Amino acid sequence: MSTCKCNNCNPSKPCGCQDTAITNPCTYTDCSVGSERCEDVQCAECVSYCGTSFEIGGIGTLIKIETGERLDSIVQKLALMLSAGVGTCTADDLHHAPYNAYATTITSTGATILWNGESSLTISIGVYVDPGTGYVLKDTVAPTVLKSIITGLTPATNYKIKLVSTDAAGLTCDSVVLLVTTLAS
């Protein structure tokens, strides 16, 4: 790859490459000894699972990985299972947290939050934002909307953003926490 650019290391080393063949460029910046070289790096954000669909578990613990499912969605699903165990809020056959949550269109005062993988039992999604002083509800959307535009944020500030799905019984499930930094104004 001849378009290498180092971001976090010595510019003479072959690392920190940007993949300019995709619309949302991915940057690899692990320049430690033994790390992969630019030619070997692929961005997980841009990859789908192409193997045969499979499932594990049983009633109340069923986890499914579908052919064509995005790798970042699978990683979030597995991270939630590692954190909370398999069952309530993580199993596909129960009310669960949304998967594949991510931030896009980040500006100095806002961001768009997108997701999919909602449970069929979800009746609403709350979007919570924490600037370091505790979570505040910023938006509530109906199921299948899969998008929230957050405004009123402070420039050059680190935020934690999470989605909280609610079912008809009032039970809630938290998504992974997104770490978002607004742009300087």
C-alpha cells in the first residue's frame, strides 16, 4: 500500500495507514513492536461475517450470529455477554440491548447516533449522554427508528453515550457505552 500516513508514531515506520478505499476511512495506529504492517490491516468496522449462520444456547440464552451480520455488531453483542452474562438483556430470544450502536456526523455541538439489532420486544429507546457528571436523557425514540440526533453538546468535550431499550413490562437493557469527543469550534 503506497498511501501510508503515520498518525501516532515515527513517520518513517510503515504504520498508521488510512484505508482510503472506503467512505469512512479507518486508521490503524498500533505502532508497537510485533504489530501488523499496513498491508495486513483491515478495519473491523467495514467487515461482515460471511460464514454460515449459527446459534448457541437454548430458551432464554439463545445467541444467534447471522450470515451478513456486521462484525462490529457481533463484537458489541459478545462484549455485552461478557459483561452481563447470557440471558436477560443479551439473549436474542429475550428483550435485549440494541447492537451495532455507533456515532457519526460528530460536530462541535452534536452527533448522530445510529444502531440496529433491536429486540422485537423493545417499545422505546432512550438516548443518554454523560459529559462526566452523570447520564442525562437526551432523546427517546420509537422502535425501528434506529437514529437519534443529539444537539446542544459542548465543543471539544468527551462524552459517554448509551442507548437504553425498554420493553412493555418496563424492563430496561443498556447498550455498550460509546465514547465520543465533539470537535473544537
